[in-house]
Amino acid sequence: QVQLVESGGGLVQPGGSLKLSCVTSGSISMFNTMAWYRQPPEKQRELVAIISSGGTTTYADSVKGRFTISRDNAKNTVYLQMDSLKPEDTAVYYCNGKILFRPDSWGPGTQVTVSL
């Protein structure tokens, strides 16, 4: 099982920025898609952004224009650049990797808190 480890979370003021990173223990190229999910307090986990092996990206409406997902295959890393952060972006952010016909891989999560 490939392991994913997120980093970069923390406390930031509204309007600020954070960049999350997710490093895979194996080659990131094995994944058909990489994605970021988040789980706000007392709410269900939701999809934030996806990037395919070919670089195609998709975003949740709530983060379009503010968040950018990217990947660096040489570093086996996927990123989530988060700008213009809002209090409602507060959540635990999880990295996800999908390989066809295999169980998803998940990271343990990183906390992002947007508050004054």
C-alpha cells in the first residue's frame, strides 16, 4: 500500500494563503488521479480538487478561482495552493490517490484553520 503524507496546514487569517503538500511513498505516476478532500467540523468529507495523470484539473465550486491543484511527478508530490482563504475553508484536508480497481490511498490529514 502506497502511503501519502500531507503537510503545510496551520492557522491563517481570512484573506491569507497556505500551500499544502502531499508526498507519496511510491511513484506518483502510478495514480490515475490525485485529489484533495476536506472535512469541516461536524460535516462530511467533501471533494476540493482533482488532478489527473495528464494534468486535467477539476474544482469544487466553493474554491474555484481561489485554490490551485498541481503535481510534480519528479518529486512525487501534489500541491494545493490556497489563496483568499475564508473561515468556511476551515477543515482537515486529506490527500487522496486513485488507481483503477484498487482501494483508494489516503493521507492522515492536515488541519487548516482560518480565523482572526
